[in-house]
Amino acid sequence: MIKAIINGRQEELDHPLSIAAFVQSLPVKSRFVAVAKNGEVVPRERWRKAEIREGDIIEVVRMVGGG
């Protein structure tokens, strides 16, 4: 198990996980999500290679429209 901080809460994952796989596990459409890892925005094209590892701090932000 690895521990990471995700949106301010400590979470335990079974193993390192790509950001793409993590976002797919969320109940939101990935096209409306932005992800930062350790304070840096991860471009969508790098989600498959970027992994969530022990001690990482991940922020997932969902875009909300309105008017």
C-alpha cells in the first residue's frame, strides 16, 4: 500500500497508479478535470505516464460551468 494526499485527505492505494487510471475511477467525466501533482499541473497528454506514488500530493479539480 502507498499513501498519498488527494484533495487534502490521506488516501491509501494498493500500488502506484497512473493519473489516467485514477481519474477514470472517479465519478466525473475526465474532460472536465484538471490534475496537479506536487504543486504542478500535469498536462492531460502525460496522465498515462505520470504515476501517483508514495508521499505525492494530488489535487483534482473539476470544472463547473454556469451563467
